[in-house]
Amino acid sequence: MREAYIIQSVRTPGCKQKKGLFSQTRPEELISFIMKEAVERTPNLKPEDIDDVMLGCAFPEAEQGLNLGRIAAKMAGFPDKVSGATVNRFCASGLEAIALASVRISAGWSEICIGAGCESMTFVPMGGNVPRPHPEYCQTYPEMYVSMGITAENVASRYNISREDQDIFAARSQTKAMAARDGGKFTEIVPTPAYRYVVQPDGTYKKEFFIVEHDDGIRASTPEGLAKLGAVFKVNGSVTAGNSSQTTDGAAATIVASREKCEELGLAPIARLLGYTTVGCKADEMGVGPKYAIPKVLKQVGMTIDDIDIYEINEAFASQALHCIRETGLAKHMDKINIHGGAIALGHPLGCTGAKLTATCIANLKEVGGKYGIVAMCVGGGMGAAALFEKR
């Protein structure tokens, strides 16, 4: 197996579904921009050096349909020879794409690949535009199609995660994210062009261009303020809009190259993927996935939780994030987990999230002077995924 190195990892800001700054910017524009920027920001790399694109997308239909991986490559201005594919592992799609790009390099099938992620939850909503569960199967196993919010309620009730603890966790995520934004800590973000259509006096619309520099869902929160919100998925439940991840639009891209190509072109490695794993769990408590995936990837590389400097654990819901942190023994390492906030504050753009968190993980390892980082998440349908990165 050949050595595969990450030479670039960047993301757009994450913007709120429908009400955010990307609400009128198509997903193809977001992903093609960040892929182009990833290449342009990498010294000595040209578009023609790219072999293939693996693009994660949780709902590849409508504006995200056909083969967004190939379309984005062409919209980014890459030459015809650069191929592309679209990958779907729901919430872990972006992480899966980076893993597949790394595997292609290690196997000798490619020299330089992009692993990316994109999701516009404004254009393609949760569940897609035309969900069609199998009529008989959904009668015998409805858990496979259950609302993600209900799975979060199941985790909270089955594992005694209190509403108070969920709100404290959520408020802390917002506070950390606000401090990081104001302190310029999100160095992995590339200011991204966006568009809006403004009605003119004659009734026509003009397409206007502007730049988005920050995640737009961060908001000042306190546990006391969050406690006033009502449950949204279950009567007398504990999961609210305030302690759940934000539905978000965004894109991210990571470039992976072989050691030989790095030496030939003078490309500087910044990290490498040491291990990656996925694991199944009960669909009706899909949020527990990371408590299985994190130990599994650590065992894969012969490490322990104490060896890791940064954890990026996707906050799909406070209930499941808290449960996984407690069950894996990570509660003693809270200072290493989501140090600049998580999806409750920054958003969860589904198929983009794994790629987005990879960029964040690498940037945060650089900030703290750490060497090893884990990106982990629960996955719809009852799965967990975890990747372990080494900073170079």
C-alpha cells in the first residue's frame, strides 16, 4: 500500500437552511467554488493534476442530482480528464468520500484525488423531495424510516440524558463557537461567494453577488434561555430546536495525494488518514453510533482515547453526543472535544459534515500543536463512523 497524504482541507461557512445567507445559492455553486479554491490554495498544484473527485452528498437528487461529483468538477473549471463520483452514506458521506479518495491513492489507482462533501438543505430538504419508503417493509421495521428527532428522544429516555444536561451542552457549543468566530479561529473557512435575487421596480429580479465569511447560525445562548423552548419531536420530550443541530447549507473539500506525487510536484503534506471505520447500530437510536465507532477506529490503529489531541464529534443532537462522550470515557477530555463548538452552533449540512469536520479537525490540531485527531458522527439508518487523522 502506498502512503496517501492530505495536502489541503478547506470549507465554506455553514449557513442556515432557508433563512441563511446561502438560501439562494445553488449547491453546485458552493461545491465547485470550494473545490476550485482548494486547488488554487495549494502551491504547485494545478487542476490538470487531479485524477478523480469523490463527493459526499446525503440526498443526491434535484439540484444535487445526476452526478454532482462530475458536474462540480466541470463547473470548477477542471479539465475533461478529471472524473467524479457521488457518494452517499447519509451523515458520513463527506467522511466516506475522503476515505475513498485516500484508498484510491493507497491502492495505486490514482495519484491525486479530491474527497469532498456538499449539501444544500434549502434546495433539497431532509428526507428528499419525494421520499418513498417500501410499503411492506416500513410496516414491519418502521425504525428504518423514523424521524431523526425521535431517535434522539429515544437516546435521551433510554440512557437518562436529562433536558438540563442537553441544554447546558448546547449553550456551551454556542458559546465556544461565538468566541472562535470573534477570535478568528475558523482558519479552515474560505470566504465564499453567494447570490440573492432582488426584485426590481419593474417586477423583474436581479441576481446580486456578495461574500459570506462566517457561519451564520451562531447565536448567544444560555441554559436558562434554552430551557424555555418546547420539545419539537415528542410531547413532553426533551429534544428541542435549541439542543439539536441546525439544518444547514455548505460544502468542503480535501485534497489527497500520493507520497510520490508530493515529491514530484513539491506538494507539502499537512495530514494523513490513519484509520477509518463504520459500524451499525439500532436504527431507532442511531445517535449512539459514535460510541461504537470511536473505540473501533482506535483499536484499528492501536491507540487509546488518551492519545488523541482533538475530537470533532458531530452534534447531531445534544442527547446523543452526551451519551457517546460518557460511554466512551471521553468526559474526562471535554477540553479536547469540539473546542470551537459543534453542529448545534455551526450546523450539520448532512453529506458535507464529514468533509467539513475534517477541515476543522486539521485546523484545530495545528492551533493546539496536537498530532492526532478524530472525526466521528452518528449516521441515519443506524450507523456510526469515525476517522483518525495524523497532522504532519
